[in-house]
Amino acid sequence: MDHLETKPESLRRLKIAYGHLEKVIDMLEGDAYCPDVIHQSQAVQAALKKVDELILHGHLHTCVLKDMHGSTKENEKLVNEIVGLFKKK
């Protein structure tokens, strides 16, 4: 699965997350029951996590695999870039 295959699904999921986020805002403004707000917030986070996974999958199958035939130093740079993405979480 490459970037062109993951892009439509990533966009679809981002729109879903956006809808959930709007719901969280509405719920907070309306003083909704806190556990319900948290449940909606978790839905946003789950949707965003799935988008990250889709984008990373596309990146690994396009950019990384294509470039892994380089030198050990270049390969290490690619691996470190991916590891760095997960350290930010």
C-alpha cells in the first residue's frame, strides 16, 4: 500500500476525527457529562492514531523501502527518522 492508496483513507479518517472533535467542543460548551466528553475525546485520539499508522505504512512502503538499498549510514538515518516519530508521542 503506497501513499496514493493511503491518502483517501487517511483523509476519510481525518474528517471523522474532525467530526468527533467538533462534538467534544459542543459537549464541553454544553456542560455535558464528563465521562461522555472523555469518550468522544478518545474517539478523536483513536482516529488520529489510525491516520498516523496509515501514513507511516505508506511511507515505509514507498520512501523507506525504495531508499533502503543505500549505505548502512543512510539506512540508519531512515531507521532513526522512524524511531523519532514514535518518540514524539
